[in-house]
Amino acid sequence: MASFFSKSIFLNVSRASIALLVVFAISLSAFAADGKPTPKQGYDAELSGLDYDFDVNFFPIQSQRQSLKMAYIHLKGEADKPVVVLLHGKNFNADYWADTARFLQGLGYSVVMPEQIGFGKSSKPANYQYSFAAMAQQTQSLLAFLKIEKAIIVGHSMGGMLASRFALMYPQVTQQLILLNPIGLENYLQYVEYKDTNFFYKAELAKTAEGIKAYQQKNYYDGKWSERYEALTDFMVGQLHGPDKDLIAWVNAKTYDMIFTQPVVTEFKNLSVPVSLIIGTRDRTGPGRNWMRADVDYELGRYDRLGKQAAKTIPNAKLFELPGLGHLPQIEDFARFKKVLTKALDAGR
């Protein structure tokens, strides 16, 4: 009998040990080989532990009675070549510009990639009035700190709205404006219902990794998916699993509000700098599409039409269309994008 109990105890202990080892192995799999956190393990609000392709610096900012820090990347080029500033979109950080930045630096350009307050590795104050004007001013302060007097300003997606506001506020600094599939080519509140930030906050809290993938796969990549595309969602997925999910949701909600309440398209006629539009014509990005006003019969996000309309409104604008590409031409087909980017840079001379 004693032998029977001994064997039972041994088997139970062995099974428990195996179970513990399995749990331990699973927990280890949440970390990269070098011990840094992964998306499944979670990232904090400022993406600590997430490496970018380039070294990240921080610029101190005093704003709205708060001490903040603005993350940025600065790649130096040839002294006689212009500086290019790359402004990120809402669902992205500066690192998605890596291929574009390497290409530009290879051509001799210096490159600056700021991460706006509320995004990437920059500060994310909860009690803060986010605005394109404030972001433009902070970007200009960074350029002044870097002793950059003039620059080519490139903005993608939401960064296109910011780039437009920057050019309107600082035409003397803006050597050229390049808008890459910018949102804000429509005044959204003409067509959609206004939503309080509580609406966006609840939607952000309800996000899942699967939902992020499904949205981007459908809206950015025409139903296609790859490891490259998935890698661009890692920081968002990681923050869903991280300790600051609530803060990220609230900040994202507040920056959504800017898109609807701070239009730039109404001032396109006032742009006084050389402007080029690079438009992937398959793009159908239309913020507010799911809450259109009942009295409106209008199709949001027709970039095959919007690019042409914007080029007619902006004085002396140049339009470069990329048929068959969507919201991220620089990610979908970099070979095609870099040729058009080179033409756009030349058009601004």
C-alpha cells in the first residue's frame, strides 16, 4: 500500500512539475530572446523596450503647464542638400518611415522624424488640449532646436493634416509641402455626425489585436496581409496588453477629435508654398463613414477624386497618382513610391 501511495505522489508531483514547466515556457515565449518585452507581453504608454530602426532622441517641451518630451529621429545628410521632415499618421509611429528615411538619406537629404505629443515614444498627457496648431508649433520648435531654418515637409494620413497646418503657420520654414494620401481632403463634419470623445474612448477600449488586423487588412491593403504589415501593428497590439491601455485609449480618443473639429481643407487656397500630392487612388479612407448624417448623400474617401479636387484648390499644386495602391503606398509598393517621391521632390525645386 505504501508503495502504491508513493507512486501516486510521484506521478502527481511529476505532472505538477511538467505543468509548471509548460507555464514557464509559455511565459518565456512572451519575451524576445534578449529579454525585451514583445507585443503579447505588452508595452507601456511610451513604448519602453520597443526598439526602432534608428536611435531615438527626446526634445523637452513646456506646454499647457506640463513638462513633456517629444521623441524624434534625426539622420544627417549632405550639407548642401535640403532637410526632409516626415510626419506620421494617427495609427503609426515614426519607425514606419524607416525605408523612406534610408532612401532619402541615400540621396543626400537630412531627415527628421518627429513623434507628436500623444504618439509613439513621446509623452501622452491625459489632461491636454491636442491640436494640429500645437503640434505644428512644437515641430517648429524642434526644427529651431536642430538649427534647421527651412525644410521639405512630408505628411502622411493624419500627418498630412498636420503638415498642411504647419505650412499655413510657417510658410517661411516650409521649402515644399508633400502630402501622401492625407486625410482631411474633406471637411468631415459637413457629412458626418459629431461624436464626443467618450464615443471614441469606448471604441478604443473595445479594440482587439484581431480587430486591428481586420481593419488594416481591409482598409489599407486590399485584403492582403503579410509579416511586414503585421509588424506595423505590433506597437498598438502591445499597448492593448500593456499597463497603460486606459491612458492610450483616452489619448487616442482626444486625437480623433482633432480630425473632425480642426479641418485644413477649407484653407487649402491659402497655401503659398510649392505643394505636391502623392495619392494611391485605391484609398477609401473616410473617417466618420459609419455615422453619416441622415440628410447627406455623399461618398467619403474617394481618393481617386479627392486628389484631383485638392490639386485644383491648392495654388499650383502638382498631383502624382499611384493607381492600384491604397492608403500606404510607401509600405505597399516602395519601389513605385520612391520613383514618385523623387519626382515630387524635383517638382518643388
